[in-house]
Amino acid sequence: MGYNIADLPEDAFLHGQSPLPKVSQDQAPLFVEKVEYSEKYGALWYLRGFKFPRKGRFHPLMTRDVDQVKKYVKNWLLFFGSSPMKYLLPVFVFLPLKTVAKRWLMLYSDFAFTTLRSHYLDPKWYPEPIREIRTVLLKVFGGTLEADRVIESLCVMLNAEPPYCYRVQDILQELDKKNALKRPYRELRRLFNLLSERDKQRGWKEIGFVVSLFVALRFRKEFKECVRLLVPSSFNFDESDLYYFLLNDTAGTEDGYDVMGLTHSQRVKLHAKL
């Protein structure tokens, strides 16, 4: 029995790229029976031996490229969230966007675009939660080359990393829109603290401090507009989401992610029912 290496069709790619070249021998591909398009779910991957089709896109070269951009962003956020930098963050926040902040955005958008552009997809191939995020962010922040590139790159990252996409879905289901519109900083900190409680293996509190402060001080108006536009039901889990989220190595252990606030024993029981 051999490997069936599959990818999305050429017309799925935003810039019309050909599918990526086949993986090398030291990169283990998935057992893919077929890939289908669904109007509601985007790309559906039917994997040999699994109960449900999986959403997103899977390719070792894409995973490698996404990992580069993800580490770049994470390291900067952890840097500004650490002591003593977090006490100096307000100084950086209030710098004119035409200087340091804009320069950093230009550098990051160029890096993300150069690294990930071959993975940009026609939005119809993304799962519903990613399409919703993309639509809202483009309406609020889109219109410039840098912003559009950052948003498209974020979509690629979420599409390539289902565990992170599931975390976004899980936390956005907890969003209190009324409180977010009234007290953006408090609501963001609450959500990141909740994420930190459920995901014990990552430094979400430090990242949450940076994101919450930056949004509250520089993008308060835009954040409120995003909250108004978001459709919460777009982030609800279906059986496929829960099946793969609970099947994930970290989510299936006692120190893994407490999806929906469930304990390890509750997660095991839920997965058995799917």
C-alpha cells in the first residue's frame, strides 16, 4: 500500500500558482484518500483510517514556511511581554505610526508575503471560521498593501495550523460582545487569561498583555468595529472540529488543552462519543 500525496487544485490558489512540488523522501506525507471542495467548509481532506474529513490544508513545505513566520511573530510578542520591556511598551505604542510601528509593519508584511504568498488561497477554500476572520479584518483594516498581506498571511497560518485555529474558535465562542464594546482591554485580558488557563503549555498571558494593551491604546475603535461585525456562530465547533481537536496529542493528555473548559476525563468521554 503506497502513499497517496494530494494537494488542492491549481485554481484554489489566490495567485494561480501550481500545486507545490512533491515532498522529499524525508518528509512523511499524510494518507489522503481524496480532497473535495465544500461551500460551507472549504477544503475537506479525507484521510485514510479517520472517521471525519479534516479541514484546512496540509503540506510539509507549507508547514515549514508557516513555522518561520509564526516564530517571528511569537518571539516579538514574548519579547515585548517580558520584563522590563512590558513596562516600556506604552512608549512604543504611542510612537507615531509613520515611524517605528509603520516601519516594522512594512518589514513584517514583506517577510510574511515573501514566505507565504505561494500558499495564499481563494477564500472559498478556507474553513468558515477563517473566512469570517478574513472578511472582518479586510473590512476594518484592509485597503493598504501591508495590511492586506498581513491578513492573507494570517489566514494561511490558521489554515495550516488546525490546533491554533481550534483555539481561536474555542476562545471566540467565549467572547462577551457587550463587555468587549464597553471595556476592550478588560475583555481581551479575560479572553487571554482564559486561553492561558486552558492551554497550560504556552505563554499566552505575556502575549495577551502585549496584544491587549496595543489594541486598547492604538486600535480601540477598530477592535470595536471587528466585534460588531463578527458572527459568533461562525466559530462553533462541529463534529469534525472536535474529533481532530481532541485527537491532537496535546489535547488528549492531562496537561493538554481544556477545550470548552472540559477536564481530561470529560474530553476522553466526549471523543469516544463522536
